[in-house]
Amino acid sequence: MNNEWKTKPIELETIPDNIDYIFVVDENGSFGNFKSLVDKYRNGYRLQEVEKYFTLTGILISYEEYINWKNRINEIKNKYWENGCWFNKKKNRSEKIHFHSSDTFSRNPKDPFNIGKESFDSLILDITNAIESTNFKIISSNINIQSLMEKYRTPFDPYTISIEFILERLVLKLTKLDSNTVVIFESRKCKDNIKGDNKVHRKAIEFYSTGKAMYGNMDSLMLNRIKGIYFNPKLNSNNCLESYELIELVDLVTYPIYKSFKSNFEKERKDYKVIESKFDDFPNYKGHGLKIFP
């Protein structure tokens, strides 16, 4: 592993076998340019629903459990699709099936998940069982952006708060486990836009380089437990017949957290109950594995 990851967002195609854990991160909610949003809000703009909440979730999984998940989820793909692939008409190519929570769990599934109600219900059950039987820990930051702007005259960028929190918790966890990891964010890169990845990369590397966090600073020995920070899409950029199964897993995990957070956990979703015991420091996970701001 070279140090190119320190200078720009790059993809990690193969997990090195000398890595103990993998920490994979995904987000829900979108607010674009936060400073611009704050300025508009101060001038009377009413936030849209998608702008009010932001969730950033990481899952910490051992290398061995990663292999187990990879095998389980590919068995499921092969069960419902030939060779686990489908033909994407828009891109005129065959692609590996890749699970995205908002599509996979839609009430009106579209291609490639329009496989008939009986098969679709069976698919959801198989995915749920696979998640339940996979051992991993969740660290999640959840921010009510409207409340944040109401409470603070100059609020911190939600991404800054979230990245600091989950990486701080990650480093503390790794120190306790005496282990190392690579961090993989889901890439937002497309052909003409890498700004999203650049922004997250900059904030993650700033934490890695300085150890500056909300509740104290990390020393270099603790920070060096992170052996790389990468940005992977759901499909391998060089081979669309391969997917990154851990990116799919964190996507399936963070969505029910985000949806439950939006409703203030008053009516916790069934899919949230599936993952609840996996929060770090469960059963006393609120404020630890699950952080809510402000």
C-alpha cells in the first residue's frame, strides 16, 4: 500500500490481507454547500425535507467477516439473477447486481428488482438474514441541520462534525482492540464531478493528520492504526461485473438509521430493529455508537 491515498481520493480494489478490520462509511441526506444554505436560512429560506437531516454511518467489520459477508451476498445475487448480473439498458452493458437501500426496498421495485412479488419478498428476507448473521459494529452520526442552525450563530459544517465523531470513535475502538483498519467512503464521483469526494477526503485527511477532534486530540500512534482512506463506488470502476459488497452493506445499514432519526425514533422501523444490537456499546449505545446533534 502506497501513500497516494493521502493526496487524493482513490479506489481500493483489493483489501490487503494484513488488515484486521475494514471501516466503511456512507451518508444519507444532502445539503450541498452548507455555508450557502446557512446564509439562505438566515434570510428566511425554509429548508426542504431532504435538507433538514444528515446521517453519516460507518461499520467496522473484521477481514474474516468481510469474506463471510461477500460470500453470503453473492450467493443471494446468484440465487435471483443469473451469475448475479443484469443487463443495464441505459448503459448497454451487463453489470453486477448491487444493492441500494432506496431501490432495493422500494414498494414499487424497478429493474433489476422487478422480479415478482413472491421472489422480491424472498429476496428481502434473504438480505435481512444475511445482515443479521454478519458480525460488525456501527458508529453513526445524525445531525438535525435545522436545529443546528437555530442553536448556533455560526454552526459547524455537518460533514466536519460527523467525520470527526465517527473517526474519533473508530480510533478509540481500534486502540481498545489493538488493531488496524482501512477506511472506505462510498464514492460520489461521476465523470464530471469529483468535488464531493474531494471535500470528504480533505476533511478526513485533516483529522488523520492532526488528530483534532471535538472532545480531545488523538496522538500519532492512535491515528496510525488507520492504514489508508479510500473512496469506492458500488461497482468496480474498472470492471462493472464486480461490486464492492461492503459499500452495499453500509448502504443497507445507514438508510434505516436515517429514516428512524428523521422520525425521532418514535416509531422505530423493522429494519432498524434488525441492526440495533450492532451499534457500538449496545445496549447503552446512544451517545456512543449512535450520536445525535445538537
